[in-house]
Amino acid sequence: MIRPDRLAGLGKLCCILAAASPFLLSQSASVGNLAGTVAGPGRKPLAGAVVQVDTGRGIREARTGEDGKFFFAQLLPGTVKVRVTAPGLATFASQVTVVANQNTVLAVPLSPVAEARVEVVAVANREVGVDPTVAATGVNFDSATIASLPLIGSDPYAAALVTLPGTPSGGYNFHGSEDGGNAYTINGVESRSAGGGTQLLPLNPDLIEQFNVLTGGISAKYGRFVGGVVNTVTKSGSNTFEGSARHDLTSNSWNALPRQSAYTTSMRVPRRVTDVQSYTFLGPIIKDTLFFAVGYKTTTPSTTTVVTGSVGSGLFKPYLFTSTSTSELKDIRLDWQINGSNKLSGSWSRYVSSSTGPTNGRGMSTIETGAGPSRSEKSYKSVSYTSILSPSLLLDVIASETLTKSGGPGTGSPGGDDVVTWIDTKGAGNGDRYDNGVVAPIRRQEKIRTLGANLAWNSAQHALETGVQYYHSRIDSMGSYAGADGSYLAMTPSRAEIRFYGWTVAAPPSMDRLYRNLVRDSSSSTKLVLFDPLQGGADTHILGLYVNDVWTIDNHWSASAGLRFDRNEVKLDPEGDKFTASILTPRLSASFDLNGDRKHVFSLGLAEYSGQYNVSTFSATSVSNTVPVRLYKYYGTGNGSDALNADGTINWNVWGKSATQLGAANPYLASTNPLTNRKVVADPDTKAPRSREATLSYRYTDNVQSLTATLLHKVQDNYVGLRYLGAAGTAAGQARQEYFTDSGMKTRYQALEVQYRRQVMTDLQAGGNLTWSYTRANAGQGIGNSTRNQYGDFISNDLLDPSGPQPGQWSSSSTPFTAHLDVAWTHDFGKAGKATVSLLGHFWSKSFSGYRSYSGPTTAEIQSYGYSDSVTRVYAGEQLWWPEQYRFDLHLGYEVPLYRKVCAFAALDVTNLFNHMQPMYVYHATALTDGTRTFAPYDPSIAAAYPTWWSNPALRPVAYNAPNPSNNPYIMADGQVGDYTAPRKIQVRLGFRF
């Protein structure tokens, strides 16, 4: 907002720009820089001007040099006040947002108006361009912007999906990358799991100062990614006490129901409101020196979900099952300004959640005690040190540790390794499953430790930065699959489980053991399953070295060159698999400023990125993925009352191999040791993921608007595939398999991205972005989803992969056209309060979903090599598409001053305001189904007539309008139907701040 009495100087003010500067500092510690140039009459550089920066933690002062430049290094991110004075010239005052890991550049022209004052109060921009010396494409979000967006839920990064170009309709697939290919940090702390590659740590929304998303042309400072980089900074205390209290209220009963097909139904749950509360308090401990920020977030009262038990057999009457979950998040941050040149910061956060576990899926009932509590914990701690060693030499050091753990024996409702859980494996007539808490997550723990040291040296024309970064992740996990006879899919909360069949009466009054029917001497109807969980682990070590130089040649030309070295090493135990990869990745860019005033800037960039191994990709190679089990038959009285002792332990007098061989030492079946009978291994020459890109961009910026257009071409490779290591005479399905780097897998992404923003008037701004993209790939999300030929020469590659060795389209990230438009109006009514209205519109064109496919048996010859007994053929000419979709989201906010700095606020957030929903089509390996129940079945008689059915062009999908025939094993009777677009959701926000 520009004060009316200062309009005279408006035409002489330049915008605040995140632009090229000879001072590049992209810290691992969460700090940023403020640089600028002061010009006097005739736009000549003004030497000796006094520049004061009020950070809220004291005032820093500097004088401009002969070139009129000033520089403030290592400021904490957030809003700072800038004041520039010179004798006989107008005083300049403004508010500037310092962005973490970037430079904020300010151009200040002073007019010869004695004793005058020109003041600019910065208006928060929804999208602020990133520093081009850090990244060619990306967006910064500050706390005010995040609060004004209609975001429902606890994921603030959803703001990137609805405002950033180059993203599809779902998932964080920046520029065609995988969800797990991004890098995430919080206050410089690694917050991405080596196991899955996704964001680990929760955030308190009221503690977020800002976050930025870098998606293309990224500095060599950043590594271990092939997609994008997401950096989050939490708030720091200042000399002023401040805080907030906030309630986010949601309820399923407020939201619209999805449309579904005629043969499925939706049910409204009782009105239960979820209240997510967050509290913050920030301020000084010692003025100008030591500051604190604390936060607390909880779901109180406990989130309560009511679901209807699926009891289609009629054994029990329909009932309501109530599950509860709780969570709390605690955050602490301390910042110590030792002196003007040295700063020490520390962060600590801990999140704990637990849940009883609701019913889960069709026919599953946890009637007696529920499936919990399951518990998870996530935490981090860090310490960082920044120092201005000299006016041209800057140092930053950071060390951190992240810990996540969840699940395992003893976390389910029965609790403890020695307590037995129960499950009815078949039910009474239709597959309903009844249990007393058998489902529990596997035990898993990951600890990540990092250490980074960075030096930045600045001269008149060069900004040279170099550093070393060390990363170590240790993952320990217990088994998740037990396949002794193919019927056990998951471990129990305890190590022992009794599986039985049915009930002794048609309508048992309860789940008590008295009514359970345990069949004697039957391994199919009654079993005691004893799990022997093995613990496996993965150690990931990454050493990164980088150097990056930004060279300002003159007012028109600048260039950036960087080189990064990463050495990746992964060890799996107890198997001993090990793979190591070292890679050099260069980054080059050049920019031309047409007039030397940063209004018209053209840039060209070439970059290569190296990601880190996704350890979960190799989980199947670990013994912890296959849990040894022992199975026992029942020889008791028949109703299970003697299955356990009075104290709940196993009564071995009724369990064993036979009636004459009872006891723990006499199982009727014991699985083999998976370590000595491994079928899946990892290739020691597996390479780390890689992507290469070229960008060509144009930027225009003036006082009221900005425009960016970018052409981008990106290729990603080094995907991990799975191949058979078969040999003649091997039993069917027994061939060893190997994870390896498949050189034939590639993803190609080409796009034109356009961003525009305009300050229409003081209270109104508008903007948006458009993306035209084309994605081609024959690599699927994660491992095992590629249909490339793993059957050697038996089956032609192009029959399994529609494009053969050439890339085809990749379903999850191919949205040819997207558009995001927004309008934001903010008006201050003075003592009456301030109103904010935001409206976002989104459009996603139809996107590629997959190909029509058939699954059928392989020939005896193929099976004689140990290969699989089935194969899936895809049809390149029969593509399936997700429908186009659009959506409007609304945010209404109002805050009212109560007393001095205290104000109350309220907000209403609505996503999919008009509840527009497109029909969703879901295809399976052998079926395409929608609300009309249309199928394309595989006909076994054709396969019998043509053994090599996959190569016979006469075998085509046939329209079939009828329920699934019971004699067709290759068709699914039901598909997942409903709507591709989520129905309308509503959230109410209430609170106060001071």
C-alpha cells in the first residue's frame, strides 16, 4: 500500500525483486540476504547513503560504497523494515520480505526533495518469484499467503499444487518426476525418508514463516533430488512478544457426498466435528540477543470417526464402530545473536500420534476391541551456526537428526508379544472378516543424520560458494509378509494368531471364545500361526561436494556455473547386498538483461541432477519382507475355550503337528529361512536416479506486474527395473529376480510454463499460470509398474510395452494442459477490522491413465525357465484417460482488533465450491468398469486355441454388458467407481493473535 501523501515519489520507485546479484548465498542454515543499489539524481550510483535494516531483533546499519551498493548477510527470514537516507535527498522507507536461502534485491532511487519522505508499505504477493541465481523456476510462499489460501488439512505444500505450474492434478510430480524424487527440508533439517522419498515431518501451520518450491534450473548447492526442492522455515522470535491460538473445525457431515454408481451407496456419518488446535508464543529472552519460539498443536477432543460394519452375511446386525485417534506436535526454536557477525540457532520438534484403528475394507470388523492402538512418533533436532568471517567471506554450518518410528508387535489392541489375536479367515458365506485387533503396522524406525558446512566468497563480480554435505539414514524394519502357504499377508500386533472358521451359532451375541468354531485336525479351517519376525536394515550414506559461481559480467550479462559430486552407498543387512554410485552433475546458465534494469531478462540453463536411492524399492530383497512362520493344528475340545491358558498364553497341550506330537516344537508346517532361499536380489551396479534438463525463460517485471515464460525439456533415467534370472529346467515361478538399472526406461517431459501476476489496485491482485506439457515414459511410479519385457526373447517387447524400447506416456504425471487462476482482495477497515477474499480456479485437461490390458497364462516353455505363469499384454491402440476436471476454491477471512495488538479472526475455506464432479473410470489389469457396469473380459477359450495369445492380433477386447460371469477368473465383478474430482469440503477457522 502506498501512502496517499507520498504519491509524488511513486514513479521514481523500483520494485523489490528477487533477482540476480553478485552476492549468492543459498544456505543450509535458514537465513537469507538483502542486497541493493541506491541511486541519486540522474540515476547515478550514490555513495555514502545510510541504509538501516530493522529486523525486529535490533537495527543493522551500513553505508553504500562507490558503486552505490549495500549488502546485509545472513538475516533471519521474514519481514524487515528498510530506511535509506542521504543529505538533501528524500528519505526512503519500505518493508521487505527476506527469503530463506535466497537474495532479496532492492533498487532505491532517491529524489532531490529536501526533508521529504517517500514510504512504501509492501503488499504481500501470492506468488513471489525465486532468485534466478538459485533456480530458474519456482515459487516462494510466506505465512500471509499461506493463510489466505483455501487449504483444508495440515499439508501446507498443497499450496504448490494449486498455484505452481508444471504439476499434474495429483501428487508432487514436478516436471514429470516421481513423488519420491523431491528433496524436503525444515529449517535446513532433512525431512525426507530414504525409505519412500516423501516428506516425513508434520508442521504447525502458525509456525511457518515461509516455504519455497524450486522446480527447474536449480543451483548446485542442492542435491539428492531429480524432481523439485521444498524448503520450509519456521518462525523465529523477535524483540516483541507475539502469539496465536487457532481452531480448525471440520466435519464429514458438512461435506458433499461423492456420486457413485447405482450398485454402491454412500452413508452419512453422525455429526462429529474434528477440532485441530494450534498455539504459538514467540518473543525475546534477552532483547536484541536471545529469542524463542514455541508451538503446540493437537487434535482435541480426539478425532472420532463412525463407520458402518460390513456384515453382508447377516451373522451380526449392522452396527456402529467408533475409532479414536489423537496427536500432538511440540516445537521449540532458539536463536542467539552472539554479536553482529555470529548467530547460533537450534530447533527441536516432536510429534506423537495414536489410533485405535477403524474397520478397514469390505467385510472387516474389529468388533471386540478395535485394531489399535497403533502409535507413531516423528521428531527432529538441529543446531546451526552462521558467521560473517569478513565482509566478503560467509560461513554456515548445520547438524541435524531426524527420527521416525511406528508399529510392530505389541502395538495392537491385545498388546504384547505373548498375547494371541484372533481372526475368522473366511467368515460365514461371503468373505466377511471378524477379528479382535489382528491388523497392525510393521515395526519400522528410521534415523537420519546430516552435517553440512558451506562457505561463500563475494567479490565485485563473483559470488563463489562451496561446501560439503554428509547424509546418513539408517532404517530398521520387521517383516511385513509371511507366505508359508500363501494365505498370510500381514503380521499381527502380537507374534501369535489363531485363525478359525465361522461361529457355532447363527447369531452369536458376542465375539467371545465360547462361540468360535475351531475345527479339529484341520490346517485349512483352524491354525495357530506363530510369527518369527526377522529384522532387516538399510544403511544409506551420501557424501556431497559442490562448487557454484555466479559471475556478473556487466549490467546486461551474468552467468552461473556449478558442479556437484555425490557418492551414494547403500548396504542391506543381514543379506549383505551393497551398491555404490558416484556421479558428477554440472549446472550452467546465462542471463541477458535487455536494458540493464531487470525489467526484461532472458535466461538459458542446462542442468543435471542426481537423486538418492529409494530404499523401499529394494525392500523385497530383504529377509525382513518375508517373515518365517510356524503353523500348528488344533486338537482341542472344539469351541476354542481351551486354545489358551487362563492367563492368555498359548495352551500347547492342544496345538501341534498331530495329537501325538503336541507342543511348540512340533509345527505341521514351517517356512524356510528366507536368507538361504532368496529369490530377489539387488544388482551391485545399480545407479542412482538421474535427470537432465534444459530451460529457456523470459522474465518481465515492473512496479505493478510480473510475467515469466519458460520452455523446459527434461529427461529422467536410471530407473530401477525387475528382471528374471531364469534358466532352463527351473520350476515355474522359482526363477531368481534382480533389481537393476534398466537403461531402456526413460521419462521425457516437455512444457511451456507461463506465470503472470498483477497488482490491479491497492486492495486487489490477480494472477495465475498456464502449463502446456507432454510427458512420455515407459517407467512407472515406483518399482514393478513398468511393463517392459522381462521374459527374454520369448515375448516381443513391444507387446508388453506399448512403445517398446521407446518411451510411451506415463499415466500419473501426464496432464497436457493445466491452468490455475486466482483473485485476492484485501481491505483494511481500520478499527472495524480487515477482510480477505480469495477465489482460486483450476482446470486440468484429460490425462493419460493407461492402456487396456489382458492377463493370461504363459506357455509351458516359458514356465520351464522358472518365469511367471502369467503375463499381462497391453494394447497401445486402446488408451484410457482420466477425464478433464475443473474446480473453484474459496477463502473468506475477517479479523477484528480487540485490544492493543490483540485481534480475533475467523475464516471459511471451501474447496470445490460448486461441487463439480467428473465420472471416474478405473481400469484393472483385465477390466474397464464404470457406472454402467461395462467390462472387457478375457476369454479363456481363445487362449486355449492360441497358446501364444499375446501375439495374436485377433485377440481383442470385447464389449460385455452384464455382471461378471462366475466362470471367468480374469474379470473383477466390481471396480472402484465414483468421482475423479473430490466433492466439496468445508473448514471453519477461529482464533486470535497478538
